[in-house]
Amino acid sequence: MRALLEVTLDTQTSNKLITDGAIRPLFEQIMGQLKPEAAYFFNRGGRRAMVLVTDVPDEAALVATCEPFWLQLGAEVDVHLCMNAEELAEGLARRGR
């Protein structure tokens, strides 16, 4: 299932990772594991944030999807199941309208 992850990083944790150069390999590791179809980075409320769209095979996979953000980045993570336009059209067709 497709999921949209809204991730807001803890400033103190991310500052330390940026200062010591550890953030780049950490992001490469996380992106390599998640293989998002889209990833956008921005600020939210003065904090570093990102939105990722990735595949989550089942509910149990949410643990492996979210834990790196919580454990290594002290991040807040919101997960939303989502669909693209074709999937919406299919869902509406199944409804019969």
C-alpha cells in the first residue's frame, strides 16, 4: 500500500548529525531502505521536515518504516495511506458511480 510520511526532525538531534557529518550517510541508508517514489524536503514551523511517498507492504512494515526516523532523528512521523489518480478512479469505479 502507498503511504505518505510527514516527518519533522528534532532540531537538536539533526543539528548534531549535520555538524558531525553523520546525516548524509543516515539519509542515504533510510532512502535506500524505503526507496520512496517521491521525497520533498522543506521547513515546517522553523524545523527541518520532509514528505516521502513510499510503499508499505503491510501494517507490520510500519515499524521498520518509522523507527529510523524516531530512533536516529528524534523525529515526529505522521503516516497517511494515500493513492494516485488512477487508484482513485479505480476506487470510484468499484463504487459504481
